[in-house]
Amino acid sequence: MATININQNSDHPIIKHNNLDVESQQTKGATEVTFDYAKRAQWLRAALLGANDGLLSTASIMMGVGAVSEDVKTMILSGIATLLGGACSMAIGEYVSVYSQYDIEMSQIKREMKSGLSNHSEIEEKKNSLPSPTKAALASASAFGLGAMVPLLAAAFIRNYHVRLAVVVAAVSLTLVGFGGLSARLGRAPLVKSTLRVLIGGWVAMGVTFGSTKAVGFTGLINT
């Protein structure tokens, strides 16, 4: 709705139109959607960490086994065992952790209900916003499994021992670069520094595992 102001102090009345269309302003405000980017970034970061853990854990153990055995089946089996064990471990750990948080927040909600600090609608809103332990566990296990699939797929179809090791390192390195770039974007960190940190960390993990297992093999404790 527009109102008209007339200036009577002038010889020639000046008409001013004041746009006070409250209805249009409310409509404009209603069309603006607020998205919680912080919550999305939190879930993406958790998924990224889970995938990175699956990638490095599986690749490092496969490289360690490859240091003392050239058999492709042994290497693949070690990777599969790492994928399954790691995914289960991540799921259980995440489930217990999130359930503990859920119990704490539910206790707080019950105290607010008894004391009357929050009304019914506020209580229901808080309940609906609580994290789901089951969803968190499934997301964590899935992310770990996806990361673990990279070295497994890289090694599965290569028979030559040295080529297989090189392909695993190359595939893992490329994936680490991608993880580092995504992590930098989510955390608003310098791209090159963040990517190099993740990449070098992965090389160190695989190198230490490979070298240590190789050294144990040289002692004669393991029949190669």
C-alpha cells in the first residue's frame, strides 16, 4: 500500500509517494530461504574424514602386506579385511559417540519440560533437531568403505608386483589431492598448503608401514 504526503508549506504542493507496501515486503522476506551451511559443512567434513581414514588405512595395510608378499590375492584379502573391520569400527564408535550426545541433550530437554523453561513447540523442535546415532553410524561406515575401495580397485586387476604397488600409490595420491582440496574449501584454508599436508601425510603413512613391514621381513620372522 502506498501513502501520499502533500507539502502544504510550498506555493506549489509537492506530492511524495511513500512506498509502504508491507505486503510486498513480507512476500519478499518469505521467499528468502536461509540455509544452514555450517551444518552441511559439518557433515561433509565428517564424511571426508571417514573416507580419508578408509583410504589411508586400507592403502597402508595393503602396502605393508605387499612389502613381504608379492601375491595379489594376499594383498587384496588384507585390503578387504581392513575395509570390513574399519567400517565396523567406525560405525560402532560413531554410534556410541552420537548416542552419548543424544542422551545428554534429551536429559536437558526433560529438565526444561519439568521446569517449564520451554513451551511444547520449542521442545518438539529440539527433539527433531537431535542427531540420529543410526544415520551417523551408517554415514561413517559408508564413507570409510568408499575410501577403502580406491586402493582395492587400483590393485585388483594388476598382476605385476611392482606395477601394482606403483598404481596403488598413484591412485591413493590422486584421491588424497582431491580430499585435500575439498577439505581446504570446507575449512576456508589455503588450497596448496592443505592439499600438500594431506598428500604428504598419506605418503608418510604408506611409507612407514611399507618400510617397517619390509624390515620385519628381513629379520626372517616372516616367511616370504
